[in-house]
Amino acid sequence: MKVTHWPLHGLRVRTPRLELRLPTPDELDELAELSAQGIHQPGTMPFAVPWTDQPPAGRARSVMQFHWRTLGEWTPQDWTLPLVILLDGTVVGSQSLTGRAFPIMREVETGSWLGLRHQGQGIGTEMRAAAVHLAFAGLNAESAVTAAMTDNPASITVSNKIGYRRNGLVRTVVGGTLRYKQHFALDRDAWEAHRTVPVEIDGLEPCLPQFGL
Ligand SMILES: CC(C)(COP(=O)(O)OP(=O)(O)OC[C@H]1O[C@@H](n2cnc3c(N)ncnc32)[C@H](O)[C@@H]1OP(=O)(O)O)[C@@H](O)C(=O)NCCC(=O)NCCS
């Protein structure tokens, strides 16, 4: 694919097992299918916007529309990078990074999910390590934030292992129910102190203006 006018298509973030990048149309379709097959057990809701509470075909379409919407609405002042995760060439999940007024804020917010059958094998930790490496090493961020429902131990454990500190507990309503969202923040020193996953970035330089840099 030619990347002259949208260099983000040439951006690659690699860990020992994973590659994170923008998906091809076929890979986006694979990601959508993964969501249709299930991201979490019925009766649980890890997301603040309960988009997985719809039939499989609707879930799949919303994955595709989220992807196109984020790229369509991209500005250097307000961007969301919707990366797919590839394990041995197979799409296993999604990792997004959001930056608002990034050159001033120097903060990214991350969100992620894996297909159910790919969970619990350390992939979530490895992809978050890749995302925060892109933020701190690639984009020179000063802070990375995320949040998880208090009944989501997998996500909370990943945040703890990467070195985030707890940054407030917030009440929120999801699908008409009161839920508690644990916020987390990671600064550069804590990131460096907890780094265990080697990460490589390729193709970032031509993308910097798109990140507002
Ligand atoms: C959250 C998510 C991305 C994490 O990815 P993952 O590959 O499953 O996570 P990992 O295997 O790297 O690590 C999960 C950790 O949580 C721990 N864990 C999982 N379930 C647990 C439980 N019920 N109690 C305690 N610890 C638990 C695991 O033991 C593991 O820790 P360890 O490596 O020290 O053993 C993935 O589970 C997922 O997609 N979940 C559904 C969607 C979601 O919750 N997205 C995040 C919204 S905030």
C-alpha cells in the first residue's frame, strides 16, 4: 500500500511475538469476525460504552465503523490510532491510543481487547507494553492513562504489571447499572522501571506531523 499521504499505514510496532499496525481491509474484517465470536462472557461488561451488548453481526459492524470513524475524524489535535494486534500473522485483537492536544498534554489514553480464545496468554500485557513504548519512546509522552471496571482483574493486572499507579475510582452508569471504574496513570519513570518487553518501532518519522509533532 502506498503511504505517501497517510504514513500511519507504514507504522509498525513489534514485540517478540506481536506486530501492531493499522489493518488492511481483510485484517479489519478478521478483527470484526473476532468480535462477533466473542470478547467476554455474557453477563459481564468490561467497556464503559456497552457496544458488545448487541448481536454478533452488529458488534462486527461497530468494530469496522469505529476503525473508519477514528481515521476519518483524525486531526493532529485529536487523534485515535486504532491498531490491530497480529500474532504469527493472525489478527488477535485491538489496541488503540488516543491523544488530545498531544504536543501540550503529552498524554495518551489506551484501550484494548482480545478475542476470547486469545486471552490469558500474556498477549494483553505484551500489547500494552508496545502501546506505552510507542507513547513514551516514540512520541515522547509524559503520561499514559487507562481505566478498567473494578470487576476486570485481567485488565487491572496488566496495568499493575506495566507499572501504572491507581489514579481515582469513578462511579459511572453502564447500560442503566452503577459501575465503578478504576483509573490508572503511568509516568515515564514508572514505565522505565517496569520495562520487560523489548519493543521496536518502524516507520514513525513520517507520521509525526499527524500526531501534532
Ligand atoms: C483485558 C485483556 C486485554 C488482557 O489481555 P490478556 O492477554 O488476557 O492478559 P494477560 O494474559 O497478559 O494478563 C492477564 C493477567 O491477569 C490475571 N488474571 C486474569 N483473570 C484473573 C482473575 N480472575 N483474577 C486474578 N487475576 C486474573 C492473569 O493471571 C494475568 O496475570 P499474570 O500474567 O501475572 O498471570 C483481555 O483479557 C481482554 O481483551 N478482555 C476483554 C476485554 C477487556 O476487558 N478490555 C479492556 C477493557 S478496560
